[in-house]
Amino acid sequence: MRADAEANREKLLDAAAGLFAEQGVEAPFALIAERAGVGKGTLYRHFADRDAVIVGLGERARARFAEIGEEAASVASAWDAILVYIDGVVAMYVDMPWLVAIRPRARQLVPLDESAEEAMSAIIDRAWAEGSLRDDVDLDDLQYVPALLSGLVDLPEPRRATVLARLRAIVLDGLRPENAPRMPLRERASGQSTA
Amino acid sequence: MRADAEANREKLLDAAAGLFAEQGVEAPFALIAERAGVGKGTLYRHFADRDAVIVGLGERARARFAEIGEEAASVASAWDAILVYIDGVVAMYVDMPWLVAIRPRARQLVPLDESAEEAMSAIIDRAWAEGSLRDDVDLDDLQYVPALLSGLVDLPEPRRATVLARLRAIVLDGLRPENAPRMPLRERASGQSTA
DNA sequence: TTTTAACCGGACATGAGAGTCCGATTAGAA
DNA sequence: TTCTAATCGGACTCTCATGTCCGGTTAAAA
């Protein structure tokens, strides 16, 4: 692949990510090319259709996911490693809210990254040994905690940050063994109640 | 409004709900009329555009939301009332997954129902008195618990039911006061692990 | 039953997004 | 530097969803 072609592919994916964040995954396809500063022909050369773009973005997300697994694995406390994992994946959802929308499609198109799962599996064993994770909760549950919190990403700022922080603490408390102390909940800024 | 016109309006909303459930909120507008068994003119007479349909569906959801508030208020145990509320709203998300997609738009278009909020507020006071709800959790948190669980609705069945049940229990445990016993987690059907 | 006004339905015009094509250009090798 | 093949860009066509319009029909009142 020619060097400029490779660069264009990256520019197109960057543009798609930005466009999807602003207008959603149904944004006009041609705008991707425009924003990337390339012609329509170039766009179609690299990506046959919208699904191909989603696959490309899905692969990037998968790579980021694997990185988070590595980061978590390098943390000494297994409980803290779990926090790194959860917060890392939730940050992905916050940065790329369209991940929620492509999730059903991406599930079929992009193979899962197994290295992160293996890393988390080892971390869970350590957390059980530490006594920091309730023992009837396993990878199949933890795996979905970020998806859970992703249900809050479409809240308008500054509400989202507060609600996310508070409910994150509540969910984490539910993952702790019985009798573990509750996590303190982040204070709400004044005037930020239901209204 | 003529009786048949009123009936057509309901048929159109039913059709839209079904269509959105199958194809998403971006389904071709005209299909709503086709599925409702009426002409396009009738559709546009009742609903100027997609947003108007969303408002109509949003109002139905609001009415259902108020009903859930009443149901919850009539439950003796405040904690059980909270479960009725959460499960009721989550059931709405399961039946109408497109609610997630219209949430940002509906937030601006459809006024919130205040009666359900008032009912929940009273229930929370009772739950605090009962000692069944941790005292640093309030309406502003509980309000978002269903949205939290809505992050799981796009999982394919039969996975969704199990994951939803397990994470529901985990979240609820996080809402309990310190030292409350954990809720038992629903067993997973065999062969239903990560795969 | 008659009247009338509102309602119904589908044909039609309009516009926007999707996808194709080919001449011009440029990267990379000799 | 020269050559060549792959790449680029944007004009063009086509398809399809949107929204309008008006003659026919039907509900409801007198």
C-alpha cells in the first residue's frame, strides 16, 4: 500500500469518528470524504460502504480495548485493575458515543479481542483471592459493566459527568463483597438537581 | 375529531412503534402508513414529520411512566415499590428499544411527567425510614437506574435476559445500605458463557 | 335521508444521498 | 530524472425517501 494511501485511510477513519460523534452513524457518507479532505473516489476505494467504515472503527476500538487490558494487568491491586478496566472502557463510550449505536452491527462484523478477556480473567482470580470482589460475580458480569454505564452517555453535560460518577460508585459497591464499606458518592454541584 | 380519525391516529402510532422496534427510528416514514393500513395523506395529516410521531410515542411513554409511578406508590414496602418502578421502566425499554435512540430528542420535545417523580420522592422518604435504601442515594440517582440498565437492551436474546437479571441484582445491591445481605444472582443457563 | 365538511388515499414532483467512472496526478522504482 | 502503475478527485447518474395535492369517500348532524 502506498504511503499516501495509508495516510488517507487513517484520515478517513478520523473524519468518520468525528462526524459520527457529531451527527450520528447515519451522517451522509460523502461528508466523510469532504471532512477528510479527499475526494469521493478515495473514500469508496478504501471503504466499500458504511459497514466497512464501521469495521475499520471497530478494529480501532478493539485495539484500544486490548491496550486497556494491558494497562489493567499491570496494576498491583486487582480491585484497582478492575477500576482501570471499567473506567477505560467507559471513557471510550464517552469519547465515541456512536459506539453504542454500532454495537449490534459491530458484534457481528468485528471479532472480539481475546487478550483483554484473558487479562481480565486473571485479574478476577486475583480479586477473588484478595477478597475485593464478591465471589458470585465473574467475567461474564464484569464484561457488561461498561455497557451498563454506557446507558448514561447521552445525557447532556454537565449532568452526565456527575450522574456517571455517582452511579459508577453505586455499581462498584454492588460488586464488592458483603460488608465492604460503601464508596463515597461524588457531591452534586448546587442547582443541578432534577429541575 | 371524527371517531375514525382518532382510531387512525392510534393505528399509526401502533404501526410506528412496531416499525421502530424492527428497523429503528430511521425506518422509512411512508412504511408507517403502509403498516397502519392507511394512505400517506392520512399519515401526514396526523403527523407533520418524524418528530411529531416521536412526540406522540413520547406522550404514550409518559403516560405509561405515570402509571408505573402509581403502581409503585400502592406497594406497601418502599423497597419493593422501588423494584416495581425500576422493573417497570426497564420493561418499557425492553419492549421499546428505540426509546433509547429517541431519548435525546424526546428530552427536548416531550415535557416530563411530574406525578411519577413526586410518587418516587415519597417512596424514597419511606425507604430511608425503613432503612432499606442507603441514605446518600436520592431521586436524582434512582431516576437514572433504568437508563443504566437500558445499556443492556441491545444484547441478543437469550443473553439479555440473564445479563439483565444479574446486573439488576448487582446494581440493587449497590443501592442498599451497608451490611445489607446481597441479592442472590440468577443462575446462568449452561453453555451461555462468553463463547 | 340529505347535506356538508372533514377525512382518506394514492399519484406526482422534488431533492438528497449513494455509488460509478475516467481523465489528471503523483508516488515509487529503475 | 524518467517511467509506469496505482491513486486521486469530482462530475454524473440513479435510486429512493420525502412531502404535496386533489378527486373521491365517509362520518356525523339536521
